[in-house]
Amino acid sequence: MESLADLSDYQIRLSVGRAVRELEWFPKPSKLRELAGAEGSAINQDAEARAAWDTVTRFCSKYVSNDVHGNYGPEHGSYNDFPKLADRILDSVRRSGGWKTYKCATSEDFPFLQKRFFEEFQAWTAVEHVDSSKLLTEMPMLHLVAKSMDIPKSELQPAPMARKIEVKRVQEAPTPEQMRDRAALQKQALVDWESRRQRKRSEGGA
């Protein structure tokens, strides 16, 4: 039931009716999808992707333009009323580069851009079924992490602050009076030192 949930009632009746008439064994869901003409078959999947690509190129050529800020999209074009594309096509365009990439692509770029569009278009169904909540490995804020993990607030200590740097005050230049006093002290120290030296010499000679 999960594998066929996206099929219409008509497709399910068609696939079961064909299976009864054409198969000799009980079909797997992939076979039922193929009989229903769903995107599960490689041929239908490729055809659907190519039809979507043609839709994108026509839409881009006619409706997509840009504003003065370099933003691209149909809302910036000359048509106020433009057709709405399917979410699958819009998501595939966004994931393969966005409208600017499509509008500015050269003829050399188109084969690579088409390949990327096909890959995103064919993977869209699987991507949409992914539970995005399982992809979140960490919360963006510390208190949300604590809430989700039941960590007591007392255990959430703030980061240690950087050691305070003591700024030393630059000494001001001495005044002339201070310079004279300092010179006098130095001169007196030299006199005292010379006096002690002479005294030691005299004592040694004696």
C-alpha cells in the first residue's frame, strides 16, 4: 500500500487488471507501477523528465527575467500572470542552480544543465519522502540542546573569560627639578663609592 500510495485509483485498477491478464505470478509493487505506467518504469521516467525539461526551457525563455539587483525569476518578467509550475519542477530547478543559471546558460552549458535537471527531477520523489527531522544532528543554540537532552542548567557553565590584561601606565618625562635631584644623587653615590674604594686600598697597604 505504501509503494502504490501515490497512484490514482484508475492507475491501480489498470495495473491490477493487466497483472491478472498478463502475468503468471503474483506481481511485486515495482511491476504493478510499471503496468500502471507510473514513474517507476525507466521508459516512463525518462519521458516524464524530458517533458519537464521542455516545459522548463520554454517557461524560462518566455517568463523569467531579472531585476536591477540581479535577482532572477518569473516575478521579475514582463508578465504579471504567468503559469504556475509543479513543485517537482520548481524544486529541480532550484537544486540544479536556480533561475539565474538557466537564464544565463550558454549553448555549451545546456547539456550539463540538462543532466543535472534530470538527476534532480528523478530523485525528487525519494527526496520528498525523507524525514528531514532525522537529518538534524544538533540544535543551533546551547539552551535548546540542553532542553532536548535534559541537561540541568547548573551544568551549563559559561565559557571562561579571557585573563584580564593589565595595562601599564607609561611614565611621564621627569621635570627639570627631578632631573637635577637625580643627578645629585648619582654624583653623591659616585663620591661614596670612590671614598670606600680609597679606604679599602689604604687599609690593604697598611
